[in-house]
Amino acid sequence: IMTFALSESGTHMSRVPPELVDHIIDHLYDDKATLSTLSTVGRLFYPTACLHLFHDISIDIGCKSIQEFTDFLRDASPHIRNNIRKLRITGSPEIISLFGRTSKQKLSIAALASLLPHIPCLSELCIHSVNIEGSLTLPSCVPRTLERLSISCVRTVGGPVDICILLTLFSEIQTLHIEDTSWGQLRPDPEG
């Protein structure tokens, strides 16, 4: 970074070491608005700002689909894809209607398998409050290592086998956390 100051003898330039700039940006890790602005200021700010902007991503599949996120990442800069370390996939909390049915957003394991190659540095995956749908045919993807896989408040459509299919996407999982998961068919929706 160059700073310019006017003095009596003319213009004075000084350099701020990039390591110091990175250290300052590191202190803004949770200020997304400032990081977003810094990522557009110049090349020196971009890598560190992106590191913090995209480190921890949450997708509410009630609002956006996994396919939309996959399409975004397919066209995104490697700085974005390579900085995602933690991915949270959530659905809306369970809704109980007058008919006694429950509904959550559906997460297709095939869609998740298509997404994973676009997040090469992913270390933690959290899946919360969704219905997981397995598939007998998955897109080819290289199994990868995860530091942590957390599955909570999830219902599987095909039973425990859906969780097994999900686990086959990873060659190694250092920490596996499964909580409040139920198996079996969902009650049909009387409204259609």
C-alpha cells in the first residue's frame, strides 16, 4: 500500500508492509460489510478479505437451493471456492400444520455430491433441520476428508441407509456428530 502526504518539499510516499495490512484485516474477521468493501479496494486487500468473507458459509435451503449455490461456485473465483472451510446447510424449523403433517426442506445427497468438488478446502459440514433424500446413483466425486460432520434435527426419507450414503461422500471424518435424527417415510401432504 502506498500512502501519499503533501509536505513543504513536495509529495512524500511511504509503504505499509503487506503483512501489517493482513494483520489489520484479520481483526475485522466478523465485520462482513467492511470486508466486502475492502475486497473491492485493491489487489492487496482482496485475498485476506475473501479469506474472512467466505470462511464460514450458511445456506438456508428454504431460500436458496444447493443447485443455485453450486452454479454460483462453478463460476466463482478460486479465491472464493478455496476459502470456504465451514458450510452450514439448514432448513426452516419443522412446521406442524392443522393436518398433523410435518415438513422440512429436502436435501438431496446427489445435489450435495455435486456441490462438494467446488469446495476443495471444506473441513466442516453441518446439516440441520432438513429431510435428507438418498440416491442409489450419485455423481462421481472423489471422497474427501472432513474434520467434522454434524447432522442434527434431520429426518431421512429412506431410513438409516440415507445416512450411510451421505457418509460414503467422505473417505475420513475425524468427528461425527449425529443428534435428533429420525428415519422413515414422511407423512403425505394432504394439500398436494
